[in-house]
Amino acid sequence: MKLEELRVPLIPRSMCDCLDLGVKFYGRHLLEILKLWFWVAAPTALMIYPAVYFGMAHLGHALLLVFLVTGPWSVLLVQKAVQTSFGEEFSSYPNHAGELKSLFVLMLKAVGIRVLTVLASVLLIIPGWLIAVRASFFIEKQGLSYWRGDSQDRGTGRLVKQEMGALLSRSFGVWCYTLLYGMCIFLTFDFLVENLFNQSMFSGKVFNEDLLYGYSESEYGVLGEWVQLVGHDPVIVTLVSSVLLLVYPIGRFAWYFSYIDLRVRGDFWDLELRFQKEVEYLREATG
């Protein structure tokens, strides 16, 4: 990675700017992201579908599994975003065992933080949210440590504490937008299946009393039937899980660009990198 090949302008960005850049980044590398998504979503779906089909799990269990899987998924995405930001190809992969080991360790750490977040959320949702935001930038710190060294850990921790309120509100907006995006994709796919293949998946059952009541009678009436359908239909649960993993990169890329915004606004990272670039030029000239 070279500073002169930096492709991401180091400028302050609002939440909407980060989301917009995240969507553009996703679209620009759509094919490669879909390839990675398949290797993440396929094993997840193979675990979820039979578990729901045989009554051993429901939507809540599936969402928990998806949340844990997004740990390693986020490591892959941020690693790709960092290398692309500094001039490398999105499709490039680690070249030696050391990089693979570092990537694997990061994935284990990401899963550990997800587990800690879940345990904290069981007690009260706010501590889990705080932990998730407080520890969310460790992947970026690792990926960009080449440019900052050990001082970056202290600097990022200080900035996150100072900007915790803004980061909490930004994270809420980013992931609400991402979930809304996923809802649109789910409903679009459901509409296409309903109209092209004449198969009732979600809306066809929700708005058809015969199919809905035939699925599972509930003492809570139609609303209870909807909950039973969404929570226990193996096709719907598996599709919801796969769609969440599909749209997750949008939010994760937006959060990556939020990290860059945090460092530019709070730590003048753009000026530091410019200074470092000039130092490298001087070394080459005097060498």
C-alpha cells in the first residue's frame, strides 16, 4: 500500500455522506462482494433452514447466528476496504501465512466481541450497544496500523470516548438505513417470486387468510399468525438471514468511512498522512 495511491479523499463526512459512499463502494465492487457473501451466507443458510424446518430454532436463533457471523464477515469487508483505499485491488487476497494468521485472529476477536455484546444485551440493551460501538473500530485500527503504529490505539480510544454520543446516534442511523435497505430487497424478491413463479412466500400468505390460517392457528388472531409465519417458516427465516448478510456490507462500509471521518475531524489524520508522504519523498530524494 502506498500513500500516493490513496483513493479515498480524507475529508470530514456526515452520516449521510458515509452512507452514500458506502453504497457507491458496494456497487463498485458488487461482483466480488457477492462472491464473498455466498461463502458466508451459504453455510449460515445450511445451518438455519434444517434447524427451523425441524422445529429446533426460530427467527430469534437465526438472528443471533447472523449477528455472530457478521463478526468474521466484517473483518473480511474492512480488510478489503482498507486495501482498496490504498491502491490495491478489492479482489486481492493475503499473500503469505502471516497475513492469513492475522486475519484469523481478528475474526476470532470479532466473534468474541459479538458474544460479549450479546451477554451484555441480555442484561440491558444499552450496555451491549455501548460495547458494540466502543469496540467496533478495532478492525480499522489493525488494518491501518501500518500508517500510525501503536499510537493509533491510544488516539482512537480517546476519540471514541470524546465522540461516544455522536457515534451512538450515527450507528443508529447507519444500521436503521441498512435494515430498511434489506427490507426493500426482501419485499422485492418476495414480489418477484409471487408474480414470476406464482409461489406464495411471504406476502401471498400474509394477505391470504386460507394460507395464513392453514399455516398455524394462534390465540392472538391474525397478528399472532403473522408472527408465527415470520418466526417459524424455514424459507422466510433463511431468506431474512441471507438478506441481512447481503446488505450488511453497506452499513459496514459506511462505518469504515465514519472511522476515517473521526480521525480526520478529531486527529487531523489527513495532515499527518500528507506530512508522512513528504517525509517519504525526502528520504527517496536523499537516498
